[in-house]
Amino acid sequence: AGLQCVAMASEAKEEFSAGVVDEAAWVAARKQLLAKEKEFSKLKDELAAARRALPRHAVKEDYTFKREDGSEVTLSGLFGDHDQLIVVHYMFGADWERGCPSCALWADGYDGVLPHLNRKAAFVVVSAAAPDKITAYKGYKGWSFPWVSSGGTSFNSDYGVQFTPAQIEAKEPAFNYGRSFPSTQAPGYSIFRREADGSVTHTYSTYGRGMETASPVWGFFDMLPRGRDEKTNMDWLKHKQEY
């Protein structure tokens, strides 16, 4: 089957700003915007605190994944020496030849930040694709971060990122806590914690535009005069090797 990647960005066409003014007028306008930016930063801090305050729920199955070398590792084993785990749900179906280019936009930055992330948490990418496909695709992309296969498990569907053709046709609201999704695979992040007794809990998952904060690309685009400048979702996007 062909790649069915669905981008999750705004469809709005951005235009240039209001016009050219003298420096004094620009500074005055900039200060007005700065006040809104500071208010937004405070709201983000409040949101982050509320996210951390969410209750946890027990993970009932210690899922078994396959590493690229074919060896097996459980969900609890993915923590290593950490008690926190970041899971990236990467759209790469078992019958796909390669992964999703919009997921790749995020993944292009993972290797660079991984040493910083590993100070606080374990990190792994998970896809339904077989280990040999993952290895070949990583070689094409030039990536080295840890990636495991969830093929043969219910992990992806349990965490809202894999859907059957029947679910898609029925527009079942199984994605992002109440939406349908048009592809068999979906993107997302899930966070897990290992408790003092060794049990694993699920603390948070986010999908769609909730993932934007983990990529600097959107932040830079949103500072540009034309913004994201899209007619449709990510109409500009390709694998980085194909620009």
C-alpha cells in the first residue's frame, strides 16, 4: 500500500504584515505584541503545570517490541535506568515502504536533542513496521535514535494511533479523544512513568497540533512575515533528501 501520511498543521494561508512604518511606530506595536506574548508564556506555564498534575493510570500489559537487531524488549525494559519514558508514535505501517514525511520533520531533530532528553527520560520511537524496514529507512534518513517495532501487538491501537479500514470507513472517533482519522496510522507522543514498585503508568498523550511544541520548525515559521504560508496542510513538505 502507498504511504498515507496525513499532516496536522493549520490550513490558513498567511499574508504579509500590515505595512511599513517608522521605527517608533514599529517599537510601539512590538511592545503591544510583547505584552500578549508574555501573557501567553504565563498561560503555557499554567498549562504545563496542569499537564503534570494529571492523574496517572496503570498500564496493564507489558508490551513486547522488537529492536532492529531482532531482539525483544518490553515496555518496562525501554525505561533503562530512567523512571520516565518518552514514546514517539511514528506513522510507518507494516505494509508501507517508508515512513511519513511529516513525522520525519520532527524526527530530523531527535538525534541532536537526545543527549539532553536522556538526562531526564528514556526516549524511543515506535512504529508498526518490521525491524528490517525501520533499519533501512533510518539509513536513508541518516538517523541513529532508538526505534522499535510494535508489529504484532495492540500497542498502537491501544494508544490511539492505529486504525482498521472499518474504523476509518465508519469515521469512528478513535483519534485524539474524539476524532476520526483518515489513515491506518497516526502520529503522537505518549509519556510513561515507572513507579517505585516497578509498575508502569501512562501519564500523558498528545496528537495532532499538540505535537507542534516538540519541533522548532513551527516556531521559526511563525516568526516569519508570511508565517507558515500554506494553501493546504504541509503542502510544502518533502523528505529532507528530496528538496
